[in-house]
Amino acid sequence: MRIYPTARTIFLMVLGAPLALAAALVSARLWLVGPAWIALVAALLFVDALLAPGRRRMQLTLTAPGSMASGAIQPALLQASFPSGVAPGRVEFAIDLDDRLAAEPAHGRARTRERQAVLPLTLTAVRRGEGRVHRVSARWRGPLGLTWKQRDDALDKVIPVTLDIAAVKEEALRLFSRDPSVGHRLQLDLGGGSDFHALTDFRPGMNRRAIDWKQSARHGALLAKEFHVERNHHIVAAIDTGRLMSQSLLGRPRLDHALNATLLLAYVGLKMGDKVGLFGFDARPNVSSGVTSGPNAFGALQRLASKIDYSTEETNYTLGLTQLSGQLSRRSLIVVFTDIADSTSAELMLENVGRLLRQHLVLFVMMRDEELEAIERKVPETADDVSRAVVAASLLRERDVVVTRLRRMGVEIVEAPADQIGPALLASYLDLKRRDLL
């Protein structure tokens, strides 16, 4: 709690100096005008402090959500109440947050009505983790406008920032309703794939190579084998949690975009009978769930994904992908989320991906950096613009070279804006299942 003078008080105090000088020039005996003026201002300052509403009688409260999803924007309220005494005309508020939360506005004024001043604001969940509200402050002036009274409340309120699971499920349901083949897999799977399903009467238009001659001879009727696409595939999301994936893209860290896309893929994959696993690595592997299935698998993957934190370490592709390969006992679809930093790390990544391709199907998810592309396309106006455009073009060119080499190696590529990688990844996964490449 603090009491201090306003800018008006300082101005009036400083004004005493020229008044004393002017009075002294008129008559030497009037030099006391300056000290008298300062004494008058000090007396008014004391009176204003007494008349202003007390800090202890004021009630300062913050109304905020108990938890937030990453990237979500929710309303909050800062409220100051003056149950007794004279209420000020206006109250100024300020809120102090950590880097996982952002407030708009972070400070502002509110007019007092019915002894209450309320400042509405919006909280934005910037990064996952435990977002904290360190402090809220309110200050108001006395009736003469000469003193500030300020109250600071250290709240240390924790607002957990979690993955946006509701948005993941909503997106999955939307894609299910938009693509009928997702909701009726059994009917569309019949007649294709490699798994034997049943014997059926041979009908015109069916492939003659599907005829089972032995069973036809035994039953005295022409019978054909019916196949369906194999289920129970193993899908592993290998997520790079290193330094580059912690950088922001479209207002959110790349890692959060990757985790949301992973959960969307896991939700649909588990619904379709496949087994899904999660593997995270930076300088060393830090998360490994193994492939799981069943009704409780998605909840377990969700909790595990929420525990993945941001890292400042460089990614070790050799250690991470080698350990992942050692954990897989059968052919799997490995979905790799990463970002390319330089040609050296790209070479190491390509070398280890080549080893995975000997047994597994690898799908790379690349987030398009639209901000970098905008820098390259921008018409340069200054020398700094030219330098930035050259660097951006160089980075994009290295990225294109790596993507081209991955395609030549036989890696499936999903490249989309960061906020669209979930639907793009899901479309690629369904296409691979239809083509029976898993």
C-alpha cells in the first residue's frame, strides 16, 4: 500500500519557485511567498490524503477462469469496491502476469458507479503450463487530485493452461460428419485391402482372381474371397520437443500445434481400431507411451501430452530416432513433427530417417512458416528489408531441398499452415489406409 503525490502536486510545488522569484524582484520582503506557497500545497496534500478513500476499506478482486486451453481467449474482471466513505470518480487498474498468459488491456481506467469500479479485460493463454497472476493493483486520486492511493495485492493465482481437447474432439467430429467414408469404414473397406474377411457368392464385376476354386468345387457354387483393409495398425507420433519447436508460429508455439494435431490423429485412429503411441525427444528421449488401444487410451495420451514442456535444448535426431526404432517390434506408421534448423542437423535427420524406412512407413509433418514467406515476398524499402528477405529466402530454400530429398527417399509429406496441420494430417492418414500402405 502506497501514498504518493500526483503530477499536479509536483507541478504546483515547482510553480512556487518562479512565484517566489517574481515576488522577490518586486520587493525583497516578499521572498516568503515561495515557502508559504509550498506550505500551502503541502497542507492541501495532507487534506487530500485524509479525504481520499482508504486503501484498507477498499476491496480489490479478480474474477478469472479456473483453467484455460492453449490459445483460448476468455473474459476476466478487475473490480474495486468502496463499501464506505467517499468513493473516487475513477480507478486505475493494472495486472501482472507471467509469460504463459497475456491480458488486454494490461492496465486501464474504469469509472466508479454505485461505489464499484469494474475493468473488463480478456486473458489469452499463450503457452501451456501453470499460468500465474502475480499481482493486481489499483490506484485512485483524492478529491483535490493531489495524492495517489495505491493498493497492490500479491495473488500468485495459478491458472493452468492445458491442451485444447474440446477443440480437438470438435474438429474430429466435424471431419467425421464431412467425410462419410470415415463413419462407414466397414462397408467401404470390404472388397479392398489384404485381410481375408469372408467367402461370398461370385457376382459379375468381381475380380476373377478372388475366386476360391477349392471352396467352389467343394460347395458346388462359384465362391470368391472378400477382403477388407487391415486394422490394428501401429501409429507412433514422434514429436521433436527441442528449441525450434518452442518458437511461436501464428501466435502459438509450434509444439502446441503439433500436440493438437497428434491428439486429433489419436482420437480418430483409436476410433478406427488402430493402436496409437506418443514419443517425444529433444537432446534425449523424454516421453514414451508405447502403442495403446482401448477406451481409456485417449485419456492416457492426453495426460501424457499435457506434461510435455517446452525445451531450450537442441534436438538429437540420432539418439531419439534410434531409440524409437528399438522400441518398435512391427511395421508402424511413424509421424514425425519437427522443424529444420540448418543443413547439418538436416543431414543427421535424413540419415536416421533412412534407417526407419527399411521397416516402417514414415510421414513427415511440416508447418509452413507464413511469416517467413511474407518477409521473402515483401517489397524491400530499406537495406534491412533486403537483408531480411535474403535470409528468409535462404532458409526457405534449405527447407525445400530437405523436403525434396525426403520425397525421393519415399517419405510421405504433409505440408500445411500451422493451424491446418491437424485436418491435413488426418486426410493423409485416411488416404494411406485406403491405399493399404500401412
